[in-house]
Amino acid sequence: MKRSFSILMLAMALMLLSASAFAQDTMTNDEVISLTKAGLAPSIIVGKINTTKSAFDLSTDSLIKLKQAGVHDDVVAAMLAAKSGRPATTGGGSGAAGDPNDPMVKKGFGIYLYEERDGERKMTQLQPTMSGQNRTGGMFTASITPLGLGKVKTKTNLPGRNANLQIKESSPVFYFYLDTSSGGLNTSSGIPSTPNEFTLVRFNIRSDNREVTIAKSNSWGAKGGLSDEYVVALKAEDLGNGIFRVTPSAPLQKGEYGFYLLNSGNANTAAGVGSKFFDFGVNMQP
């Protein structure tokens, strides 16, 4: 009896030691952050990730915290690779490509809708739609308004009542991948460098198109630019490396929307022709 009890106690001790060793040898997000703040080179941290068991939390919020803590992109890519069971490399190799549905993995320049359902992440790129025509409204009212105070509105429109991309979320999350290499002074590539170069607008839906007012005029002068009634306020968070997280300041109502690229359309901008919109619709129907 005494011998059996001793064997049982020894087995329990071995189990506790094994669990303790596993905990000590398992890398976590906190350890990666600690190694980064200690000044270790990314290649060293990646090497440890590749040779150590890990239990990383790679949710969107955790990835953002890693970025804010200064963890190198190669290290984050190695963490993603370890999670999927693939070997990782440094210096932008194939192992650093990461999950295409991970918003913190740099993509081609553009605007992407981010969705997360049942633990699955999905990123959908918004395609631009060009305005091919405009129209003028309010001319009759302006003609009968005394002192020339009646306003004539110039409106640009997109074909069709609905965008191809329809979403059910009233508070969608978008990620902008932009060219920040020139600090906002880039005029040669034509690629925006900040979300401030876009305005989110809500379209007025007509019988066969969607439109916004882009200029107003009367006998005393003219005013260009989007009408305030169409503009939707945004919040933008700079995540570094040309990645921005952009959300509406308030939940969106059901309707048609588009990110308008300011000054798009070249010489025809004043007329609204050639304006570029990254359009989508919000439809909360189940």
C-alpha cells in the first residue's frame, strides 16, 4: 500500500513538472513584446518562435496591440506562420506573406472591408466606380427667386441604384492601404497617402442612379465641393506601414455610400465627370 502511494505521488509530481515546463517553454504575445522592448533583433525573435512552442493570440485587437508595442512586421508574420504550422522567414520572404484576410498584413494599395464572423476573418476590396455624367438642378427655382438668390446645383451621379457590394453591418470597419513613403507629398504616383484624401458620402438614390451635389451657384457667386448634407463623418487610426483603420463616427443608416477620392477626375472635376467613388451599400435586412 505504501509502495503504491509513493508511485502515485511520483506520477503526480512528474505531471506537475511537465505542465510547468510546458508553460515555461510556450511563447505568448507578452513574451514577444518583452523581447522586442529588450532590443532583440527581429531575426532572433523569429528564430525563437520557430524553435519554441507557442500559444499566440492573433485576433485583430491583439495584432493592433502588437503593432502599437513596436513588434516588427517580420515577427508578426512569424507568429502567424507558427499559428498555421508553416515555417517563417525574415526580410519579406514568402513566410512573411501571412494570412490574406489579416488586416495587419500589407496588401496592394486600396480600400478593404473587414468582416469577422464565427471566428472567420474576411477582407473584401472595394472597387472604384467612375462618374460618367452630371446634371444641373434648381434652375427654374433660381429663375423665379428675387435678387438672384436662388441656387443652381451641379450633381454628379453613378449608374444604377445600388452598388455591387452590399453589407449588413451598420458600423462597418474598413482598412486603407496607402502610400505614406513621401509623407503626404507624393504627387507623381497618384496614390493617396492619408485617409484625409477621401470623404465618405451618402448618395441620394434616384430611379436609375445615385447622385451627390458637388457645387452650388447663384447670380452672386459659386461654391464648389461636396454639399454638407451628403458627407458622413469618419474616424481614422494610423496603424503604421501605410495601414489605416477607418470607421464611421456613428452607425450608418440603410442606404448607398461611397468613399470619394478628392480631386479625382482631373480637368473634369469641377463638372463632376470622372470623379472616383469606392461605393458600397448598407442593407440591414436579414
